[in-house]
Amino acid sequence: MKIASILREIPYEDHYPGPDEVESRLAGLAARHPRLVRRRRVGFSRLGEPIHLVSVGSGDRSVLVFAGPHPNEPVGFLTVPYLAELLCRDDDLRLGHTWHFIGCVDPDGARLNEGWFAGPLTRRNYGRRHYRPPFDEQVEWTFPHHGDPQGELSMPETKALADVIDELRPALMCSLHNAEFGGVYYYVSDERPGMAKALTHLSTYTGIPVQTGDADIPGARSIAPGVYVVPSANVAGEAVSGGDGPETALMGASSLHYAARHGTFSLIVEVPMWADPRSGEDTDCGVRRADLLRATAALLADISPRIGALADPALVSLAVPGSPFARSLTDLRRTSAALAAAFRSHAERAGDARGSVAEQLSFQQTAHTLRLRTCGSALRLIAGELAVGNSSPAMRSAGQALDGLFETWADEADADATGTPVPIAQLVGAQLGAVLTAAYQLSAS
């Protein structure tokens, strides 16, 4: 496949589109190619935003690609329209499949991130203006566990995606994600001949390093550099919580687990907005792995108490207690505490093994990412309270103190790794290349 030439042709982009721009691009594509492209509504968001499916071609097998399952991860908002346009221009790239796209599967959440999509694309601006839904409001992780007779689709966005999966029974499903920091990596539903090697090899074309540290889905199994098999939903939930924490109950199954009932091969593509070459260094970092895990656990365990000491006196009297930012902050504080327990548990089993440079970077960035996400969410919550007139001395004081804490934590993150911003076109190329590679490998097998 002509991956190298395809990636070279991806146009320069200087911002991430919001849901309106994504829908406009896909609607325009359908209007320009009425005989080849079909567009239909498949559901609504919780706030009433329509969710559309765009289909290209008429092959025997279906490929489903969707963007924005985590709405603070917008690279896919560009990848989907560009890939759909590319498939309209090049019959051979469709590989005899029918291709189906959802440009933004969580438009409500995406709108809460639009404040940073236009830039500047720095970790500080992102941290202060992002929105990350809690576990039980994430489209990607609110599917019922397989075989659960009480399992329900709790959100209309999840139901829309599930209905599409059940209708299409796709041979290949690709969920487009991006991480904040590190290298590129992939999750797959199962091992397929040649697939992992082909995905790892893509970095030759994209120039983004492969991340070889621990997977951020606990319990995932490495099958090649930067390629992991996703564990069962129960294993993932237990690993996050240490076996008895609240995330075991809050985490549902993922879209990948749900599609498995149809024999679907699923691929989750993770690309970093800020890259670091150490993401792929497997050399000894000079520190035992257990010590790295314990140090990370200490940073994670400190997040909720530090935030609480500054914010809790003000948060007892919220004007809008059920706001998205209040729910997100509660979830982030709980998650950081649960991950701290999980890291301590992993440290007890690590023995005297040495840690790699990639692992050290990965662990550090896990802590830095959660620090900035949590503090930034607290700042957005307080800004919202001030905006509706809840400007008590406690609220103003909390905002000032959290602002200082955010800057301190951002400085510490920069001291460990400043990271190189990856050009948006490169990120789109990495996602697009992975989707086309997976489709080609499945067609050839």
C-alpha cells in the first residue's frame, strides 16, 4: 500500500475543528458525491445534538471508524473527514469494503473542549481548558459487560454507537484517540498474523516514536513494541481499582468488547499531541521498577488531598452542583486515588527488576497528566461558579490558590519533560495510516 505517499499529501492544519465544522465537512462530502456517499442520522446526544453516520462505497464487508469517544482527544475530528474524502478520490483504497464514519460520537463533550481547539496548543492551555468526562459518562466505556443480563446502554450516544455496530457487524472497527504526551501506541482486540508488526512499522513513515512503556489500560498485554491486546472489561476495572475500588463498578465494557460479539477486529489508535523520543527507549534508567511505581503512586495519592485542601471549603456551596465540571472533578479525584493504590500493588510484585527509560517517562507522565487534568477541571468548575454569581470569598480564594497550584504542577511537568508539539498533519497521518494498514492486513489475510 502507498502509505508513504498518502501521508505526504496530508494538508497543513493549524487547529482542531469542533463538532459543527466536522459535520459541515462530512455533509459537504455527501453533497459532492451523492452516488457514492450516504449520510443519515443514527441517534442524538444527551443534549439533543444529532449524530450522523456517513458511508462510502458498497463493498461486501464493513469498516467502521469513529472519532471523539473521549471528547478531549480531537485528532480524529480531522482524520475522519480527510480519510472519507481520500476514499472518495481513490477506489483502490476502499479495498472492496464499505466504509462508515461517525465524525464526532460525543458532541456535547466536544463543545466543552472548544476553548483550546484553536490554540495555543500547549499543555498549559490544554490543561486549563479541557474537559474529560467521568468514567460513567464516557461513550467508549459505558457498554454493558458481555453476558450481563442487567446490562443497559446508559447513554444515548453509547446506544447510537451500539446500534450501528449491531447493524453493520463490521469486520474492522477503529476508535480514534490521542494521548497528551509520549509516543504512538495501539490497542487491538486480538492477535492477527502480521498486524502488530505492520502497525509498529508505521513509525518509519510518520516520524512519531513508538511508545514502549506500560499500557495506560491496566492489564493490557504487549504483543509488539507499542501494540497491546485489551484485557476483558472485568480485568481492566479490577486493575484500575486495585481489585476492590469504585472504578470496578463504574467502568463498563468498551466498544471493543461490545463489537467482539460480531467477530469484529477492533483497533484503538493513540497518538501523542506532545512527543518525546524517550517513549521508545528500553534501556535501563538506573532505578528499580518498584521504586518508579512507588514514586508515581505517591504523586497520584497526593492529588485529591492537595486539591481538596484548597477547593473543598468553597465546593460545599455550589450554585450548580451537578455541572459537568463538578462530576468530572469528583471522578478525577477518585481515579487518581484508585490508580495510586494500583501502582502500589504493582510495586509489591515488581521484585528487583530494573525500570526502563520508557517506563520512567510513562509513569511520570501518568502522574503529571492527572495532576493537570484534575487541577484544570477544578479551575473550570470555580470559573463557572464565579460566572453565575457565586463569588463568595471562599470561591475567589480557592480559584487563586488553585491557579498557583496549577502553575507549580505545570512547571514540574516541564522539568521532567517539555515534549515536542507534534504537527497536526503528522497526527492525522498516524491515525489514517493505522486505519488503512489494519484494513489492508485484514483484506490480505
